[in-house]
Amino acid sequence: MALRADSIQPMNPATASAATQPPSELESGAQATSKGRVLAWAAWDWGSAAFNAVMTTFVFTVYLTSKAFGGEDQASAVLGGALAIAGAAIALLAPVTGQRSDTGGRRKLWLGLNTAAVAVLTGLCFFVFPRPEFLLLGVTLIALGNVFFEFAGVNYNAMLAQISNPKNIGKVSGFGWGMGYLGGIVALLIVLQLFVQPSFAWFGASTEDSLNIRLVAVFSALWFFIFALPVLFAVPELPKPKQAARLGFLASYGLLIRRIKAIYRTSPHTIFFLLASAIFRDGLAAVFTFGGIIAAGTFGFELKEVIFFAIFGNIVAAVGAMIGGLLDDRVGPKAVILGSLAGLLIAGTVILVLGNGSYVFFGQPWPGTTTFWVFGLFLCLFVGPAQSSSRAYLARLAPHGESGELFGLYATTGRAVSFLAPTLFTLCITVASPLVAPGEAQRWGILGIMVVLLAGLLVLLPVKAPGKAEIAVVPEA
């Protein structure tokens, strides 16, 4: 396949003039930012909190790993296994998602269809009754929801270059993540007041057959779907390339391989970043996926306490994401990511070492719940900036017209190793189970997550910052 004619130029920004450098999609886009489009785009992040915070982190997965489904250790291992399988499925199916939305001019269409799929799967969780025989149904719906959520995220993240410019991309990306966390706060407060600890009597407050928790799934589905609508109306569809080739599904993989080779030849640090971010993003996802589960199973939090922690955690995470976005535009995304990963490792190590034990520091009692509250909030503070700056980092390196393709690779490489954290989480629990008292093994799953975060940090260290890396030259479809 021929390389793009307008991109066959010297690749090093330090030696090439601005006129001969291949443009990134961000640099070639509009330099003015529409506040309305940014708000509409960020509304999707706000709505997605119903799936991320309510369903997969603080409420529904806590319900799935309760004693009603066979016990915390066994149910946690099953959930971890299901998420590992989902990650493998995403790695196999996501490679062409961004590519086909780029070439077909259907970025917004696929965002809408995949978002609708997540909403439907979330709503079906209403039928997961609190009995062991429904555990498989529950983890399957959550795992499938993660698959379609990742597909939607490919197109959503690619839109970042459409609504921002080189001077504010970090701020816009951080604002989106912050809106997601704030949306999580509002959603969790509603869930708490209507379903978990209802303020007034109504049929949805009934705990018979866990009706109140199952109705949370219906609420989450509606919340996500409604707040996903603005971006579908406010942000224009991606223009369809005039000479877009029609490729079959398998042929798309051939093109993908050729483009990966071309990116490696012309912008190797783009590939290096994809590999590094794949590792540490899997660890970041695991922090939130298993955070509520560990709070309940290891530190003895009741569901309402988990939700209270989630509310404060989302406030801290929103602040962290927005501050991180501002720092991103000033010091660069690599510095923000490295600092965030270091903070996560420190906080996670303290939680692992102290566990749910009671201590006395400077004459003051320090119970296990205090350990989780203090250092769990530190985890929340650092997750947002790492996620936001990773998205902004890659958007800065996307070649003109290839943002969806590159974010497709972002999802692919991420999910190619997405089995790591769930697998290591499950493995550490399995290894620890015969060595510790019943109910204590879950805590050691933290160790698996920390190993993944550390590996991601080490791989990222030699990767060039976006301002020093080349823009890739890729073959046309």
C-alpha cells in the first residue's frame, strides 16, 4: 500500500521544518474550541459513570461478590476470570473498530450503537437474582458490557481531537474525566437515597430478592443512555474520505498489521507508548474494578459504606483529573503519568502492608477502615490524571485523519494485556487462600494490581514525550 503523499517527509521535529512535518489530527483541526461541543462530549463521560462507578466498581460487582453468590473469595475469582476473558475478546475484536469508523466516516454512529449495547446489557442485570446459580449470568453481563463499553470508548476518545486544540487538549481531556467522576457522585447519591438506603418508602426500596439492587441496574442503563445523547447531536459526524476503500473484516486486520509496521518505522515511540500504557492502564482499571470489592470483602464495609467511600472517592478523583489536565498542558502528559503511577504504588503498598489490622500511631488508634479511607482516597486522586493524560498523550501523536485508528490500537494494545491485572488479582487470591484465614485471601489480590502498575511505570520511563516524538506515516486503506 502506498504511503500518504502529503506525509513522506523527514520525521524528526528537531530537524524538519514545520512545513515538511506530517501533521497530527490535533494540529490540523480547528484551533477554536466550542464550549457547547466540549460540554456535550463530556456529558458522555458523565453518563458513563453509571456503568463504571455504579455497576463495575461500587455497587453491582460488590453485590455479585457477596455471600449470596457463594462467598467473597470464590465469587471474586469468578468475576476476575470473566473480566480476563472479556479483555481477550476485546483484544481480538477491537483492532478494526477505530479503523472502520475512520474510513467509513461513522465515528458517531458506532459510538451510539455501542453505547446502546452497554445500556441494554446493564438493564438486563435486573434479572440477576441473589442466588449462586445466577452468578454466571451476572458476571457474563458485566463482562460483555465491558467489551461494548471499550468499543464505544474508541470512538469517544478519538473525538477529543475534534473538539480541542494543542493548547488546551490536556485541560479538555481532564475536564471529561472530571465530569465522569462528578457524574459518578450524583449517580451514587441517587442510588444511595432511592435504592440502598432509601429516604422514603416505595416499591424500589424493597430488599426482597435484592429488588432494590437489581433496580439499580435499570437506573444505570437509563442514566448512561440519556447522558450519551448530547454528543450524538452536538459533535458532527466524521467526514467520509473520498477514496475510502471497502475492506472486509479479515482484510482490515491485514491493513492494521501494515499500519503497525509503518508506525513502528516512522514513529517508534508511538508504539512504545501504546505498549507502556497498555500495561499501566490495565492496572488503573483494576484499581476501580476491584476497589469496592476489596473495601467490602477485606475491610468489612457495608454496601452503604462502600457507596459513601465512592462518593468521596469520586470527588477526589474529579479534582485530581482536572488538576492533572491543567498540569498536562504545562509540564506535559508524561510527567503527569509518571507522578500519578508513583503515587498509586505508594498508596497501594500501604493498604497491602497494613491491611485491616488495628495500629497506634503517635498515640492515636488507627483501625483498618482508616487505612482504607486515607490511602484509598489517595488512589482515587492519582487514577484520574494518569487516565486523562494517557488519552491526551496519544491524541497529540495521531496522524491526520487517523485518530480513530490510533485509538483503536490504544484499545487493542490495552486489552491485549487486559488479562494481566484480573489474572494476577485472581492468582494472588488463589495462592494466598490455603495460607491465610478464610476471608483474608482477597487482600492479597492488591499485590497483583501493584505489580502491573510498576511494570507499566518502568516501561514508560524511556518513552519520549509527545513533543519530542515523531508523527507516524501510515499506508492508506
